[in-house]
Amino acid sequence: MRQVLFDILGDRARAGPVLDLYAGSGALGIEAMSRGAPSGVFVESARRVLAVLEGNLEMLGARERARVLGLSVRGALTRLAEESVRFALVLADPPYSDAVAGALPAWLREACFFVLTEGGVLVLEVPAGTPQALGGVLPCTRVRTMGETELWFHERGAGVPSAEARPSEVTRPSQGAWPSEAEEVE
């Protein structure tokens, strides 16, 4: 699956910084960095997995170009939006149980709008057949099905959404919206 993903992305993998959400071991973000992404931010909330992620970054000599956030994805996206950090590529492989619930892809696309560069790409890995909301702030420009998995490609600027489809100031992350249990790992 990883090979297919990066074959589809081509040069976009090196177009700018990468954000790896639900990073786990960091395999997707590290792969993007190995293909030319200048830096990466890795978001993982499971403390036990953070040690594995940190070890992988060290072992592969990528630690100096990486930032690890030990936060929930919502908390990390809020923080990064407030810091005005932007990414050319956002990779998200959420737990399938969350994706199947249906709401995750919609809120995740809207939140990623604030951290993607113009022309940036969000790639969501979801179970095949997951219902997809059409339109919105990051239109789906491509779907690739591989067995029981689908890759959804959403591009910022692929179409100008209507005013009612754009995120409002109400949905924009606000100051102080950090989860209380969250902690950043440096």
C-alpha cells in the first residue's frame, strides 16, 4: 500500500513539509522524508508508541528534521493552526473503527484545511466502502481502492468551495483549545 501511495504522489512527496497524523511507528512520514520532504511533524497520542516512533526517527537519522507531538489529532491540528504551520502533504491513517463511524473524515478534512498549503494534499486511509461526504473545503480528487482499504486524496485549491462550504471562524481552532492531558514531546 505504501508503494502505491507514494507512486501516486510522485514529486508531491517532496513539495514541502509532511504531517503524519495517527503516526504510529512513523512509517508514512519517514517514507515521505526519505523521498525528499524537507521535514516532518508526527502526531501520536499513545505514549507506548511514542518511544517506538522516537527510536525510528533516531535510527534513520531523521530526528533533527522531525517534530513529535504527543497529542490527540484534534489537539495537534489546533496547535499547528494556531502556530500557522503549513504542510504540503498530510497523511492520515486513523483507526478504522473511527473512520467507519462516518464523522471522522468530515471533521478531519475541515481541520486539515487550516494546515495545508495551497495545492497541498491530504491523504486519508479508510476502510473500503466508508461513506464519503461530497464537496466541502477539501474536495476528494481521487480514490484508490486496494482490497479492503481505500486511499482518499483531497487537495486544497482543487475547486473553490462555496461560501457555505468553507470553514467558518466558528470552526477555526481557537486559542487555548488544547486537550488538558496533552503534552508535546520534543
